[in-house]
Amino acid sequence: MNRDHTLFRPPSEAYSLILRIADGCPWNRCTFCGMYKEVPYRFQSLEEVGVQVSNAGETWPDAGRVFLADGDVMALPFEHLRSVLQLLNERFPKLARVNMYANGDSIRRKTDGQLRELHALKLNTLYMGLESGHDPTLKAVRKRETAAEMAEAANRAQACGLRMSTMLLIGLGGQAHSAEHADATAEIANRMNPRFLSALRVIPVPGTALYEEEQAGSFLQVTEFQAVEEIRRIIQGLELDNVIFRANHSSNILPLAGRFPQDKERLLHELDALLTSGRLDTRHPGAAPFSL
Ligand code: SF4
């Protein structure tokens, strides 16, 4: 089959060996997401993975970090995932970490014993899109899980030794639900206390249902000013312990980075300075980054 579709990976996996052991996303229904819209979901047989691992082993025999693509690799059957990890451990003697995207529902379908077994085989960081802690917003964008289900999944995974890297989306509630989205997102993030928390701004891209909704006028994007207000409101509500926070994706209006709890006040001051600068567009969403 044609495997030419764009490969997505978190920025922090820039130096990892990336193995695409599945194509697309098994859910593929979130209205804001255009990542795998035209990609029929399929995961590779163990034979196919074996060939890929063997070839990669010729070129990168010392690989220490591996990222498994595409979306929600945790959705693969447990036995299959375990076999893939065993193959990686056999082929890469210096292997330290295997990371992947994992949705709440897929984590919840694994038992604690299975999560621990995968962790023992060096599964390390799970990247999970929380997007919002506000259930009406999650429902509106056709996210599969409720906020409480994602919090439960994250907490179980962490109790089994895995690290959570959680993403949230600024502006996902639109103008109608900006404040509720912010408050509920901070509350769920607090309940999760993931190792890493990152914020991106949602930008409706052509080809997605959210874009159509925006064109039809049923989804009103937050203005540039409101987007900054929203992230300030989220940060104000965060009570995290030992969490690395990033909002430095190109979609963000102001790049932010810090650790919680010690950098919270600094981040709020940076945002306050921008909010009072008069530089933000109070009527429109502002320019979208070139990369989108
Ligand atoms: S946001 Fe994640 S779960 Fe939703 S369709 Fe995109 S890849 Fe799939």
C-alpha cells in the first residue's frame, strides 16, 4: 500500500529512530484533526515489523530511543505490542526508551498487568491528546473519551511506571466556551499531573469538520487576545507538581516554557505583559503560522 502520507511525531522525538508500525489513526473522527483523514487505518503484521526493525538495525544499530508511529499505537492488541517491543529489545542492545501516541480509550483497554509488562519492555512515554477537560467541548469535537476517562487512563498508566506527555488545545471551545474550557482543562490536568504538559492553539485547517463549521459560522474562533487570556486562565488554575510545561509550538502566540510549580508566576507575568501591551488583535484570531 501507499505509505507516503505525512509522518507526524512530537517535537521531542526529533532524535529518535522512528518506526511506522501502523498507518493512520483507528479513531480518525476528531473534528479538528486532519492528520490522517485520507489514510485507511492498518497496522503491520509482525513479519513486516520484523523486516523494518532488521533494516533499521543495519543503519542505526546503537539506537537508544524509538518512536512508534502513526497515531494511537497503544490501540494495537497487547500481544502484538509486546512482540514488537521484544523485537526492538533484541535488535537494539542500547535501547532505553520506546515512546508512542496513546489515547485514553486504548490505555483503558489494557490491564494494569499489561501496562506494567509493556513498561518492563522499555515502553516509556505516552503522548496523549487531552485537548480539553470540558466534556461538552470534547463531545462537540467528537473526541472519543470523556475528560474523566482520560484522567483515569493517565493515572493508571503513571501508576504502572509510564510517563505521560499530555497535550491541550487552546481555543477548542471557541468563543462560546472559552472560559469553561479553560477552567475544566486546568482541573483535569491537575488531576492527571502528567510529567509533561504542552499547549497548542487550535487552528481550523481545510479538510476538517471544524474548518467547515467555522466557514458555516457555527464555530467562532477565539480572537488572538482571547487565546492569550485563555492560556493565562489555564495556567492560573494549574496546581501541578514537578511538571515540565511547554507552549512553544509555532501555533502559540507567545512561546512559553517552564516547570511547575516554580515557574507559574513568571509565566503569568509574561502573559500579563502581553495582554496589556495593546499588541494583540481583539477582533480576529491573528495570523496562522506558515507551517499550518
Ligand atoms: S486527534 Fe488523535 S485521536 Fe483524534 S483523529 Fe486525530 S489522531 Fe485520531
